[in-house]
Amino acid sequence: MRAAVLFNYKEPLKIEEVEISDPKENEVLIEITATGLCHSDVNVFLGATPVPPPVVAGHEISGVVKKVGPGVTRVKPGDRVISAFIHPCGKCRNCISGHENLCETFASVRLKGTMFDGTTRLRLKDGTPVRTFLGGGFAEYAIVHENALTVVPEDIPLEKVAVLGCAGLTGYGAVNEAKIEPGETVAVIGVGGVGLSIIQLLKASGAGRIIALGTKKWKLEKALELGATDVINTKETDPVKALKEMTGGGPDVVIEAAGTQETIQMALDSVRIGGRVILVGLPPVSAQIPFRVASIVRNGITIKGNYGGRPRIDMPRLLELVRLGKYDPTKLVTGKFKLEEINEAVKLLEEGEAIRSLIVPK
């Protein structure tokens, strides 16, 4: 099969013929329909998320089940599916207790680029193992764990819901973790795929004022289209001062979805006394941020990190929100590219001129 392979960090991807093995226990072979391109993939290409090359990225996967390995019960050949970027084992204590987004088994292999058994299913023609990042969807086929998959009803086009696997799931998890009360004021920092998903889902959850913060005028306009009541261009004004003035002391909740040290600090500095900060953006793995502990304590600020959502629980709920018209993932897609055009799509995302691009192998 053809796949877009990263051989060295900060170098263009190369389209290579790659051999793919049969799925093993609890694994599923998927023929790819479309895969969303996310900033997390770009972080792998740059080495900020250091999955060892050669590696095939791509984790917002949609496609059709072609073959299942031993023990698979959740899907069957011919099923139309989407894959979450989180692949829960279903057996560790977090999976058993209902927190499968924090699967301990998955966490142990996430940055190694392997399946749960520590090996890969892809090889170059010379036998060199090829790793995958959270699925390896920038290819014609991919192998993922069955627990990452959700069957898509026949009346929903696969391309329409490809980006649910990360942008949608992370947005849903963030709003769920924030425990929004009706009428609360919420600021969303970052208006990429995750931030715009959060805005749509906040509107559906009954939030009052929804304030979007970003640096691109066209993305802020998109935020208004999708449910934001106000926007702040952080390049044109002091965002912390503006938020406090607009809200009379700060938002009830700040959801940080940009994943930079600057925006995380912005979230901590702008939330109201007694407010909540939800961190969902992922900075480089080495990033650290100092913060004033006394201020956090005296002001009773709650800080929570949230990693994605629960694939087997939340993905079906997301699909229902799509069906009801309360969440439209197509609003995030700004382009469609063939596999051979993936480097063009990567460049646009790096330059901030795309939200989500779909990579279509055929």
C-alpha cells in the first residue's frame, strides 16, 4: 500500500510503498476513506512530539473495516467506522473505572509508535519497521485497536465525520470536564479544530456568553459563525485586560485549546476568582510553565487537564449531536488533498491558513 512516511524530523513526507501485516488480537484493518490533518501530526513531523521515524502519522481516521483479528467483537468487515485518537485497552484500572481516555496501556506506547505488544504492523520493502502515530491514517490502510472504533450509520457520510476522532472528541471531553452551568461565561483560547468544536459544543450545552480568542481574523469570524458571542484578537489587544473588562472580573471558565506556554499563562491570568481553567491544548512534551501558586490558592482557582474523551462512550454521543445538527464537523474542514499533496496541506496548517484538511488516499 501507499503511505506518507516521515523519515527525518523537519523534512517533507515521502510517499512510499509499505507492507502491512494482518491484524492481531483485538485489532482491525481499515481501508481509509479520509483522515484529518491535525497540529498534533505536525508536532510529530517537527520532532516536538518525538515519535521515532520512520513513522506514519494521521489519527482522525474514517474508513471501512476490511479484516478483523482474533477476539474482535465490536466491529465486522464492511462496517463504516471512525477511529478515536485514543485506543483504550479496556482492561487497565482507568478503562475499567470509566476513564478510558486515560488508558494506562495506551499511554505506555503512545509516543513509541507501536501497538500494545510493542511491535509495528508496517514495514518498508527492505524490512525496516515503520511506526505509526495514533493510528497511521495517512495511508491507504491502517490497523487500530477495536476499542478506538465507532460504527457510523449509513446515512452519515464518512468524510463528514472523519475529524470527530480528535477535534470532536477533544472538544466534547473539554466541555464535559468543565461542567458548564447554564448561562456561565466561557472563554475559549485557540480557534483551530479543537477550539471551534468546543465553541459549538458549549452552545449546545447551554453556556451563556462564549468568548473566542485567537490571532487570525478569518478564524475569529468562523468562531462567531459557530456560536461565539464575542471575539478577541490577541494580536491587537491585551487579552487578559480585555477579558476582565468584558466580563467584570474574568470568565467563569477558561478553556485553553491552543497549547502554548503563552496561552496557558493567559488562561491562568484571566479567569475570575473562584473560576475554572481547563487545559486541553498540547504543547511540546518538554514545555513547562511557572505560575504564581499563592494567587491560585487565594483565588480558589481550579485547574484541570483533560485529554480527549472516552471513545466507546463519547463518540456515539458526538455522532448523535451531528445527526441532530448541534455539531457540524464539516465547518472545520478547509481543504481536501490527495495523499501525494499532503506536504502542501502540512504547510498550510503550519502557516495558520487551515483549520482541518482531509487527506484522501484514493
